[in-house]
Amino acid sequence: MSTVTFGYRISDGKIEVDSINGKRVKNIFKDYLNAKSLTDVALNNGFKFHGAVKRILVNQTYLGTDDYPQLISHQIFEQVQTELKNRAIQLGRTNLPSHQMKFYAQTKFKFNRSHHRYRRPNKQAEYMYQLIESEES
């Protein structure tokens, strides 16, 4: 059995806008553009968590496809995407590094002389790895 996107339902083999949940989807977009937080939008529209609201706000299916009727206008959808991006930047949640770090892989090593022998192989290996030092600084 297949599921349909939230806000739609199947009737007579065709996907159509659900009268109740379709209004909820429209309210979610409207509430978010009225400067409410994702959590507030979720709670005001009967969701426990803001993650479900975020998935609704980025779902392009609401713009309409071959199978799905349009529920949200392109203008409102683009406004929401811009607002999501702006809020993410303001909150520092862009998943981008704040500064670029340079990584330098060391390629020259030296192995100090071994002075101990352990009976347990794992203990011997641990000791041997401690003897490896970098020749680069």
C-alpha cells in the first residue's frame, strides 16, 4: 500500500486535496511567514515536533505535479524557502564550517628502538605504536 503526501487523499483512484489537512498545510505556510517559529507552527497545527513542519515547508509536491494538484502557490513557497534560509543563517545553522581549517597529513615518521617485549600481542602492539614519532614539526 502506498501513502500520499500529507494534505492529500486518494479518492476514486485519483489524488486530491484533503479538505481538513489541506487547510492545515496552508496554515503551516501562512503561520511560518507570519514570523512564528517552527515549534510554534507545529504546536498550533496539531504536531508534536517541528521536524514534521520543516519537511512540509520544503516539500515541492505542494507546488503541484503530474499526480498531485497544486496546494501552495510558487510565490508563497519561494518566500518560505527564503525565510528558512535567512533564519538558518541568523541562528548559525547552515552546516557550513565557520572557518576553513587546513589539514596537513604528516608523511615522514621514525620508529624508536624497542626495549620491551610483552607476552600479550595487543599490549606489544600498543607499546610499538607508541614508539612511532613524526619527523616533521
